[in-house]
Amino acid sequence: MARIGGRNSFMAWVVGLGSAAVVAALVVLAVPAIPAGIQMVGDTLRSSTSAPIAQGETAARQPTSSTPLCQGLYTEALWAELTQRAGGVPVQDTSAPRVSATTLATSLAPEVAVSCTFTGINAGSIVTTVAKVDPDAARLARSALETAGYACGDFGDGVRCRLTTAQSTEDQVIRDGTWLASVFTGWHPDRYTERVALQLWPS
């Protein structure tokens, strides 16, 4: 077929002009999203930074077990110690914090993030719960727990209260709007609370 002079050149010019306009429009639309994208990347990098760990230990790997929320509470060494003695992973659920001063749980109205129960193959158990509470909960908790006979002391910006009975040992830590509650029955790994706390409060 014979080529009609000039027609293809004109159409190419029109198409090229239209393409340039589309590209320019996309650039204009993308500019407002650039700061948000940078912030998202920054947040991702910050969230992947490992928390400080106890001397001689390494941070836990990315959770690979069937109970990832529980695994995230522990360093690699402590997780290995606990799962070895328990013969497997803990029971992971959202049970309320275990505390002898039962009225405290009602007063603090905790929003449970996770509760982890390790039961030893032969004997012993550990129940640890992490929950969100009001920012000023530490003051209320200290007063209530000391009245109930717990021994309390400062713990960073919060409070740590302990109670030992013939049956078990309780360790209650409330700091920065987070409640870490642990009950040890016939099994209490060395510096357990301190090691878990490093995962929850990096500084």
C-alpha cells in the first residue's frame, strides 16, 4: 500500500506529545507520596533493629515456631533452654495475667497481647503474660501489690514487685504502659525477668 506522506509523522508527534503529558502528570501525582514512602521505609528499618541482649547471648532469630508471639519474647539462648526442658513450644493464648492480688487485674483492666505457658517434661512450669495497661498503672500497681505483701522496687521508669510462697514465685513488672507478669512453679531460669524485659524495653 502506498504511504501517505506526512500523516505518520504527524501521528507520531501527537502520540509523543501525549506520552510526555502522561509522564508529567504521573510525576506530579507521585511527589506527595515520596515523604510517606521514605517514612515507611524508615519505620521498617527501625522495627527490624535488634533489642539489646544479655551479656553472652544472641538475639533470637525471626520467629519460626508455631508460637511466634511467645518466641519473640526471648533471646535465642533462653528460648532454647525453655523449649528443651518443656519438650517443645509453649501454649500460646491470651489468658489474663496471673497475680495473687486478684483485684489488681480488675483495676488495671489489661489488654492481653500474649500469654505463654511452658510446662516442664518432668516438673515445673512458667506462665508469662504481656499486656497493655494505662501509662500511670505502675503507681497504682505498686500501692496495691505492696499492700498485698509483695516486695517492690523501681524498674527503669516503672516498678517490679515479687512475691514468693511455698507453691510459686511471682514477678510483676509494670512499665511504660506494659505489664509483664510471670509465675514460676518449680522452675525459675536465671535472670528470666531481666532477659525478657530486654526484649520488651530495649533501653
